[in-house]
Amino acid sequence: MLGSTHGTFTTDLRARVVACGESPRTTVHGVAAAPGDQDVSGRPLHAAVPDLDRFFRPESVAVVGASDAEGRPNTGITRQLLAWAERVGARLVPVHPTRTSVFGIDCVPSVGALTEPVDLAVLLVADPLPVIEELAETKVKFAVAFASGFAETGEAGAAAQERLAAAVRRSGLRLLGPNTNLNAFERFREDLEGPAVALITQSGHQGRPVFTLQELGVRLSHWAPTGNEADLETSDFISYFAGRPEVGAIACYVEGLKDGRSFLLAADRAARHGVPVVAVKVGRTETGARTAASHTGKLTGADQVVDAAMRQFGVIRVDGLDQLQDTATLLARARRPRADGVVVYSISGGTGAHFADLATAAGLRLPTLPQAKQDELHEWIPEYLSVANPVDNGGHPVGDWRGRKIIDAILADPSVGVLICPITGPFPPMSDKLAQDLVDAAEATDKLVCVVWGSPVGTEDAYRTTLLGSSRVATFRTFANCIGAVKAYLDHHRFTTAYRSPFDEAPRTPSPSFRKAQALMRPGRRLSEHAAKQLLRAYGIRVPREQLVTSAAAAVRAAGLVGYPVVMKASGAQLAHKTELGLVKVGLTSASQVRDAYRELTDIARFESIDLDGILVCQMVGRGVEMVVGVTRDDLFGPTVTVGLGGVLVEVLNDTAVRVPPFGESEARSMLGELRGRALLDGVRGAPPADVDALVEVVLRVQRMALELDGDLAELDINPLMVLPRGQGAVALDALAVCR
């Protein structure tokens, strides 16, 4: 875990936010928005940012259902809220129909009897709906509902939650909950300095490990327990925290997302501001997804899409709460890297080699130190020890100044951005001196110094006092967490340095292709291959020369026009898998073969009771790499674009990558880089390199189609897309389209 903040980092977070800049906004009901800024399908292109200042720092708080009767649950909650209100400087007004006072404070009998403006109403009632309707008349800005029994319980609860959400929308206030808790009103340490971690959780208990980081000196600024998210959701808090100058990183525990688009807009806002978002997202497995749904009543989303969307917008996904703690803390507090090279420094060759293996496998770059630097290190380290990287000191010097010299010399190398020292166990006095030298060196450099303290005890003075007492050393307890956090740190800064919001490039108005394509759509129906290819042509995606015919004679004439050899295929809206039914004939080279093929194809269709719109006579395209490009709809994120190895391999290998539009060319190329079969595009076993540029162009055109036809297109499957040798393009040999 990172050490305490007894000393302030020099990172100027406020300057970072101002430098990033934002487009002008108007504010409606406390939510910043850019009016009219929508994409071609009418969806917003900027995050709505609620003004939550009065939620976290209200001037007045009404507690509806306040109590001071011993043994009542509401009494303990009221007591905690009283203490919190005092800390934030808020007036607390108890609301109770039969009590004249609570804890010596005068009560009002109902919400309607409030005589002063209230920023926040805390509802300690079993059914918050009637109170929300009363609050609509009082102009309260925010409310919190703790009550459970809503969407997390099933259909009846979901219906009750929708009624509550509708009442909130009518009221104009913003609601946290229901099914939330008191985490927002915890006691935060105010003696800690430096960039803070802001915490968002859908399960309060799962945020407790991050909250207790304060006991190790890590500053926390906020905790938003979102519960069932009938109104305020994770995305709202990400958007708000991303603009707070004290927030260095946002840590999230997410069971399900209320709205995928809102989440991406919030992540985009955080990326624009350079604020890292680290998230545990439940739902990698079917069991986890089912459990999360029962807990919060949210959609968990297809995990491959969730994972891709997070990477696309720079959200760092981790699996464990320990990783959430370590990664968020490091990203909040470490300065921007000067270089991406990592050096491992250890007192044991075995430890160094082990750590180097793990770090390299995780994708960290461990550069070999220049010979001049190695010669310098050998002034203090015996010649027989390797100092190329990892640096093996054979035992850190204890009695003189050499240990600090070694560390300073490593950090001085311009290729080094991070120094990691794994200390597998306490070995006084060597480990004590090593820890102190690392702390002293870290204070004198702007590069990141990390220590892995491997002792399971954790009570050693070198760990508790020296390392955790440092504001500059990042201290971890495991190799894996250190490596993961450092990788996330370097990746995040690489990502934000190059980040260009895809929403800035999203189409605002329909293209001419849209009008052509829309005329081809048949609501609720599947298009035939011929019609689906017309759809592709409308968006400039190349298809083979082909003609649709309804007689053998016409087929022969078409073959002469298309040019032998030809392929013949049955075309009909019912046909999804033609090959399995024998409805594809390949390599036909004569008129007699074409006539025979026509009769055979139509006979099979009649036997199988398949309605055809005709037989396609198609150009036979040369060999290339078979790919698949498609569009599907995700319950959370809407249209998604998939690319992968095509033909029969798509079902055998399932080697695909997915993205959520909008995205640009670099993201399309990144999709290809994720494929296990990517090397096929570069040419293997003497095959020429494929036309990757043409493949990328098809992906981008399909994305445009997905955006513009969002309301009309349910599914698109181009398989195979034959990617020809470099410079020859890509041809969609077959296509399936389903209309909404």
C-alpha cells in the first residue's frame, strides 16, 4: 500500500483540470449540458454533470423519520447524521409527525412544514415514495433513500422502483438510492494531504477496504454509495469527481451499470481531465452476473463488451479489492512518468530474476542499462554480480553511503521511469537501511520508487514507520499488485497523453449513405443476402460483381457478364446458413454447369420449403484472409462493432474483438491487434500481407452504419469478408442483416 501523505505531492491537480478545458455548458436542474450536442442517432456527446456540492457539503439537512428513542434503528442513524452535519457545518432539522424534539433539536411534523430551504433530505422511512412527492413542493435539492425492497427483489420491486424514479423526475430533485447506506456520511480524516481517492460503490461493504486506506495515510475525499441507482448513478459521480481539483483518482466497485452510454460519457470526461478511473466490475462469470443482478437490480452487460468499453475509454479494470486499493492509490499520488523503463533492484539475484520474469510477462519494459551505467554501478557493486537489469547488489550496503549512491545512479538514467525494489522479508539491519535509502532517494527524485514488502507480519519498523511514513515511496505487499499497479500507471499516462475523445469525431448529421440504406430496411425482418449486400454497397463497402436471377437462362447470361469462374448461391430472407443445406456452388466454369447448378439450387429450396428471391450469380474472388465484421446490440451500450477471424473459424476459435461506437481509426487498428490470429494478416507460410488498411476502412464504414441505422438495424454479419493482398482491398462475400 502506498505510504502516508506527510508531505504534499507537487502535482498541481487544479492546474491540470483548468489546462484540460471544457466546452461551454449551460446548467439545467444543476446538471451541466451542451445543448444540441448530439450524435446522428440523437444521443448526447457530453456527460451530464450534476452539481453535487450541496449533497456532500449541504448548508441544511432534513432527517425524515428522525428518532432519539433508545433501541430504535433510526436513532443510531440520526446520531451519525448529527455528527456529520456538525463536521460539514450544516443545520440539521428533524422531521417526525409525533415528536416535538429529537436530541434537543426542535422537530417539524412533516416535510410540508419545513420553513427554511433544505439542501438534503435523508429519508428514514420504509416507503420513500410519498415523501418524494411531498418534497417536490419544498424545492429540496437532494434526497437519500435507505429503504430496500426495490429492484433487487424482482419484478414487483422493480415496478416500485420505477414509480419512485418517475416521482423523482417529476419533483426536480436528485435521489441517492434506494437500497443505499450511510457511507457518504462517514468521518473522513482531514489531516491528510495530497491528491485524494474518491470512492464509488454499489455495495457499501465492498468499499470498506478502500476507506480504511486512511489508516495508512492515504487521503479519501468522498464516498458515494449508489445502491439501486433509481436516479443518481455511478456515472454521475464519476463525472462530478473528474472535475474536482482534490481528486487524484476515482475508485469504483460496480455490480451493474444503469446506462452504458452515460458510463462512457463519464469515462470520457475523466479521460479529458486526466483523472484515472479504477474499477472492480462484477459479472465476469454467469454466477457473478446473476448475483449482482439480485443485489442491485442492474444489468451487468455482456462482459466482453463491458471489458472492451472500459479499455476504449481508459477505465482500468481490476479484479480484487486489494488491487483496487493499490492501483487507485498509486494513480492518485504518483507524478507523471518521465520514462517507461522499469528497473528491478534487489539484494538477491533470485528475487530479481523472479520479479523480472513476472514484470516482463505483464508487459512492463525492463531496458538493459547502458554499459557506462553498468560500469558506474560496479564502482559500488562487485564485478561478478549482474547490474544490467535487474540490478543485483548482493546485499545492500549498511555501514556507509554506497547504498544511496547505487539507487541515485539508477534513477539518474534517462531510460528509467520506475525503480522497483522487492524486499521479500525483513533482514535487519540490511532491510532497515535499504528501506531508508529508498525513501531518501525517492524524496530527491521525480521518478516513481516502489517497494514490495514481502513479510507476512507487517509490524516491522522498516515497513510501518519508514516505508508507510513516506509520501514518495509506493509500498505494496505482493509482487502481483505492484506489477499491476505500475502497468496501469504507465498505461494510463500513455493513454491520456494521446487521448482524443471519440465523441468529438462522432457524426452529427446523417450521410447520403443513410438515406439510401434506410430505404432498404424492412422492420422486423431479416434481409436476404442480395438485399444485405445492397445495404453494404450503400455505405461504400465492396461486394463481388453479381446478379440476382430467376431462371436458368438468366443465370447463364449473368455468368457471362460477371465473368467465369462464378459462384452461385440461393438468396432468401430465411437463409442464414446456406452451405450446410448445399445452397452454394463454387468454381463454375461453363454454361452447362451454371444451368445444372441453378436447377439443383432451386430443387433443394423447394424440398426444404425455403422461399427464395432468386439465385445469385457472383464473381469468384481470389484468395485472401477470411475475416468477419459485424454489428450487434448490447443491452447496456447499444450498437457494438465486432471484428475477427471469419469463415468457419469464427465459430471454432471465437477470435474476435469488440468496440462501442464511436471510435476512430487507431481504435479500429487496436481491435486487430487484440486478435490471436493477427499474424495471418501479416502473411504466414509465404502468403502475402493482407490489405489491413482496407479492412480498417470496412470496420469504420460498418461503425458509421451502426450509428446511423441504430433505430433500424438489429444485427449485421459480414462473413466472410475476404481481405485480399495489400493494395487489392477487401470484398464482402456474404452478408446477413436483421432489421429492428
